[in-house]
Amino acid sequence: MTSPGVEDGARGIPPAPAEPAAAAPAAAAAPAEAVSGARPPFTPTERRLHPVTPFRRAWAPVAVVVGWAVHDPDQAQEQLTRLTTTTLLIALAVLVPAASLYGFLTWWFTHFSVTESELRIRTGLLFRRAAHIRLERIQAIDVSRPLLARIAGVAKLRLDVVGAEKKDELAFLGEEEARALRAELLARAAGFAPETAHEVGEAPARELLRVPPRELAIALALTGATWGALVAALVVPPLLWLATHSVWTVLATGLPLLGAAGASSAGRFVGEYDWTVGESPDGLRIDHGLLDRTHETVPPGRVQTVRIVRPLLWRRRDWVRVELDVAGSANSVLVPVAPREAAEAVVARVLPGVSVPSEASLSRPPRRAGRCVPVWWRGQGIAVTDTVFATRHGLLRRSLALVPHAKVQSVRLTQGPWQRLWGLADVHVDTGADKTVTARLRDAQEAAGLLRAQAERSRTGRLDARPDRWMA
């Protein structure tokens, strides 16, 4: 490239006079990037997972054998009867080293690196796979620590990415390395330079709400799904035995019912134990779990719908459950149980400027809606404020859905033949999380007005929406 002085001289313009010689040492002492105004090039380094990872992946060959035995139990039993002690020892002598070698090789051929614009993950022993995850597409990064991983001092990083059907993960990393990498990725997604992102560290969090274990246990005991699954597990197997006298039929039906009953009671208690919600610049942080600890993040600006659920037996204590629809994320629970006032305070942090409509402000459908849906029509309700489109449904288990106007992707009006007879219609609001919130059994003229007004509110709401950026 020709220097400015040479180019000017070629055009017949005299070059600018040289600077005094005294300025030369200062210019020579200044860093090159300060003189040119450009930062030095960022060189990514490839890293491997924690050395404990091969032990996790060594189970793959064993899982193949177990899967074959479950798929064809008769053949597996026949083969086991033919095994002698010597044959069994030889099989173990071959299987254990093979499993260990497989685990080591899959670990050895797995690398990850952070470049200026993306996270790269290369894995695969026979079939290579390379994932290039752009940093601005990352929506949430969760840190998961299963029980055995906590004992080993390692953690798993799970990444929610826009447009990805399932989460990419890095399993396993050291606990400190996992937290440092998470903080670096979030800082890079927020726009920090690569050379300073690793110095930002994890943003501080302020605790908003903590669910006491006693309150969680009482809430689960007062949940109808828990008792329904338990009653089914106790009643259905004896009835099947009286009808079929088949042990296999009873076991095939009873064990899944017992598993469902355990998952809806003890399983939920273990998973939602010590539920804590904190606020930080990178979003709301959720920590929970008795055996497996999980550290999740609700991305800012990505929440499409908030649902406040009130089961029948919770109303006397004024408890609610808060659920979420987050675009591109599987995070669905914000608060498992909390007093209504405390839960609404957390909702106000998720949806700034949004106030939850009261029960009295909800408008019911006209009485003729009972001709279409007897009794249950009384559980329907709607309220439209300056910030949200809110609908309620359910009599025994009431659910109030809040959709910010800026998150509405489309609005539809549907009307079946029986609804047309009685002058009723449904208004459907579609969100960016591929979910739909419906205002049911509205007067037809009212529904048409809602359709037009909501389309205008959504348009103006998107113009005033806050940016969906980390640490914005």
C-alpha cells in the first residue's frame, strides 16, 4: 500500500513536513495497536474436556449390550445360560478394556474453542461433527451438576441457541472452568472484546425469592396430580389382576404408574428443592436441586408468555406457580410455589413495566357461552392492558397467561358452526415460542374488535421493545 506522503507527491501536492525528531522516541515507545488504532488479532486456543469425561463415555459399549438384552430378553437369557465362568471372565476382559479405550478416544478427539464470533465444538471418533455456535445466537447457558459430577468436582454446560432443536453441551468441565467459560461467553455475547471478556467474570446476583422446603412439600401434597397418580397406581394393578390374573400385565401397567406417582411427588420435590431466583445483569438466575444441582438463566427479552397457575387447594393459602414460555429455550418454570404477592414481584422483573391484572378486572364471556361449553365457560376471562394481552382459563386449576404486546407474532380469529349460531368466536394470539394463547367464547363483535386492536398494539409494542441483549 502506498503511504499518504508518496501518494500526495505523485499528484503534484507537496508532502506534509516531517514531525520533529523529538517525537520519534515517543512514537516508537507507544504500542503498535495504539498507533494504528487496531487491537491485536485474537488467537483462539483449543481446549479439551475434564479428564473425568472418559469414565462417563465408557458406558456406551455397556449400554449397547444392555439395550440388546432388553430388546430380546429370551435370546439374552439363552446366551447367559450357555456362558461358563471362563467365557464370562474372557468377555469381561475384552469388554472392560474396550469400553475404557472407547471413552478415552472419544475424549481425546473432542475439542472446543472460543473465537472472535463463535464457539466451536469438534467431536466424534469415527464420524466427525463440528458445531459452530455464533455467540450472538446464544440465549441461555445453564450449569448442571449431577450427583456423581458434584462428587467428582465437575459440571456440565448446556447452551440454548436460537433455531436449535436441542441443546449443545460441554460435559464435563471443572466447576471453576465451567463458571469462568460461562461468564466469558455471556460477556462476549454482550459485546465485550475477546481480550477483556475473560476478565469480566460472573456478574453479581441479588436474591429475589427462595422457596422453603416445607412450603414446597405442602404444595406438592395439595396438588391434585400427585394424588391422582398415586390413586391410579394403587387401584389399577389390583383391578388388572382380578381381570387377567397375569403378573406381566400387572407389572407392565403398575410400574409406570408408580413411576409417574413418584415423579409427580418425590421426583418434583428433589428437582425443585431449594429453589432460588436471583437477578443479575445477564438475566434471572435459577438454582435448584437436592441431588442434581442446576444453575439456569432466564434470558432477558426472550420471555414470550408468563402463566400464573392457581390450583384449587392452593387458593386458601394464596399460593401460585409461575411458568414461562421462552423462545428457543426449554426453561419453563420460574417459581414452583410462592405467595401471590411475592410471585408477582418476580414477574415484574421478568416483564418490566407489566402489572398482573386482578381477578376482578377480567371480563367473562357472555352467558350464552354456556350453550357451547357448559359450566366451564365461567373459568374463561380476558383483560387487555397497555402492556399485555391476558387470558384466564380453568375452574379447578386456574391459569392466567400474560403475553406482552411486543411478543405477539400473529393474531387469528376462529369461529366454529356452533359458535356462529350463538354469535361467539375465539381470538388466538401466537408468540415467538411457537405457543398460542386463546381468548375463548368472546362475543363475535368483541372478538373482531380485539383482532384489529391487538394487531395495532403489537406493531407499536415492537417499536418500543427493549433490545434482546445480554447485560443490556
